[in-house]
Amino acid sequence: MQDDLKKALEVLKNGGTILYPTDTIWGIGCDATHPKAIDKVYKIKFRTTQKSLIILTDSLNMIEKYVDDVPDIAKELVESYKDPLTIIYSNARKLPKSLIPSDGSIAIRIPKDEFCIKLIGMLGKPIVSTSANLSGDPSPISFSKISSKIKEAVDYICTTNQLRVNTIKPSTILKVTHDGQIQILRN
């Protein structure tokens, strides 16, 4: 895993894209602070920029760097939720405009996956995470289900967990407002 992490890190630092395992499904990723890399992710997926992407962080501390205010209820949910959880926060900051929708929000998840956590920690920044499929196609539950078009388009394909078949459903998505209101967008 260490060699794979080093190679993926080098690609991310140079503005490249990776195909990598997450705690839910395989994802296409890049440095979430690199505008050109984000644009490349949209092109790889044939996805419009009106459909926002999520980012992965390794901790609440990292989330606080990219969101003006993390409500206490969001912190409690992140610390206690057992299944994968993506929270949409208001007032994103320090991220490229192409990553932030017109309402100023950002969707963030802390993955429960050793590879992801280590990679994010080594980069010291969040990583974009979007399913490793062309826009509109089914999300792949295993590496073998990823289209060759996706594999050919990314700059690096991680070797870690290529034989694993994910049985975990996609993350729950909640929107949390500054006043602590919670809206369930996907369960």
C-alpha cells in the first residue's frame, strides 16, 4: 500500500487525476484545491459543472479549514455515524469556484477507509471524490466494473483493493444549516 500511496500522492501534487478505492465505491479523484485537475475530473465523467462534486477530508479539523462554520450537530453526526456520511455545509471557502455550487455549499465526507485517510493526510488537503463512471451510468461496486474509458482517462490507477467488492451502499447525504436544521437528501 505504501508504494501505491506514494505514486498517487505524486500524481495529486502535480495536478493529476487518480482512480482510487473509497469506503463506498471506486472514485475518480484529484486535489480539491487544484482548479485544472477539477476541470479534468468533469471532462473524464462527461459531467456538467452544474452537478457538484463531493470532497473527502481526513478529519473534522480539515473540514473546518474549508467551511466557515461547522455546526455542533454536524460534528456530532460525523463522530457518531457508523455508515458512510456526506454532509453538505454552507459557506465553503478556500476551494476553487468550479467546486462550489452557486449556493456556496460544499459536500464533505470523512471516509472510513485506511487508504483514503492516509492519502488525504499525506496530501494535507481534501481530495475530490466522484463515482468512477461516466455521468448517467451505474456506479461500479468493484474495480472490474469500471469502464475502460475511465481507466484510460485518469493519470494514475491505484492498485490497492482492486479485488475488493464493495457491499456498502453509497453514503447518506445530509444538508446541515447554520441553525442546526438537518435535511436528508439521500438515505
